Amino acid sequence: MRVLLAEDDELLGSGLKAGLQQQGFQIDWVRDGVAAERELLTGVYEAAVLDLGLPRQDGMQCLVAVRRQKVTTPVLILTARDGVPDRIAGLDAGADDYLVKPVDLLELAARLRALVRRAHGVAEPALEAGALRMDLSARQVSWCGRPVDLSQREYEILQIFMLNLGRVLTRSRIEEHLYQWGAEVSSNTVEVHIYHLRKKLRSDVIETLRGVGYVMPKNIQPDPVDVSGVVA
């Protein structure tokens, strides 16, 4: 899988290139916006990672230019700019995904694979955490084999947790993911929908770490009542 990396920071760029190569990607690395635009216009890439703060031409200008030329290569913006207006501007300019530095390498690799699958029309796999299963293609969730009816926002928040099993997520981090998916987020959106998810699944499916954030265990085991519907 050939990916274009546009990053001017030598230390970060070399680390990302090496790490993504270990994940099975073929990486072409450029260090400025002019080179990034040239490669996207003339090269053949399955995805691109584009920093916004590039020299010669910033990443936003590069993105706008290639989209005007009908380049459809999936682009993930990687940047230190974490303001909501920046995220919205990047997505409106044609970005397919958005990650704020510092970024987890495994998450970056997973997002790139997802972008490529969507671009090729390949069905997304299912996510599982013990008794909890999410079918990404059908957008269906089941708990102990039984379907669970979720609202769109509940589904989106649950998906964020299932993509980050065992990792602590702050409220702001969850909100950031929702913004990346184009969702409108009010001040208490996360708390309200986590409350509803706990009621529909089980109270400890999403754990609260006081003063830190939330975490979903990697392997959620059902209680006897979850399986049979009655207490054993």
C-alpha cells in the first residue's frame, strides 16, 4: 500500500516513515507543500498523510489545489492545530480524516487502512470486545448475540471506544473524534450518550476514571443475566 507522507519535521517524519513501513506501508516522504502537490498530481497513491504547517505552500493550499484538479486520493490531515475551526476548514477543503499531534502510530495506521478500504468500496470488518460486537458495514451492534438499538450519536461514540479498547479517552478527545466525523457536539453530548449506552448495554461497559476520562475494557464478559435474560 503506497502512501505519501508530507511532513517537514525531520524527527517526526523519519519516525512516522519507519513506523508505517513496519505496519506494511510503502512510504514516499516529501517535506514541503509544493512537492506534496506535485506528487499527488503525478504519482499513484492509495492515501496521503498531509501536515498543514508545511513550508513553501501550506497543507491546506495543497489540499485545495489537488481537489480542484479532481484528485480523489484519500487524505488524512496530521497537524498540531487542534482548534475546531481548523478541523472544520480541513474537512471542508476535502480532507477525509483528521488527527491532531501527538498521534498514536497504530491509530494512524488503522485510519489509513480504513480510508483505503472505503475508497475501494471494501466492506469494513466487525469490531469486537468480548460479548459486544459492532458490524461496521451494516452499522449494527449486538450484545451477547442480541441486537441493540442505538441512535446515530450513540453508535458513533461506541465506535470511538471500540477503536480504542483499553485506552483512556478524555471527553475532549472523544469530542475531537466526533468533529472529525462531521458531527455537531454540544457541551454535554458525551456524558449524555455514555449514560444511554450504559443503560442499553451494561453500566461497566464504559468505565469512568475520575478526573481522567473513560475507558472500555478490551474483553467484556457477559454476566449470566446478560446471556439468559434471567439471573442464574
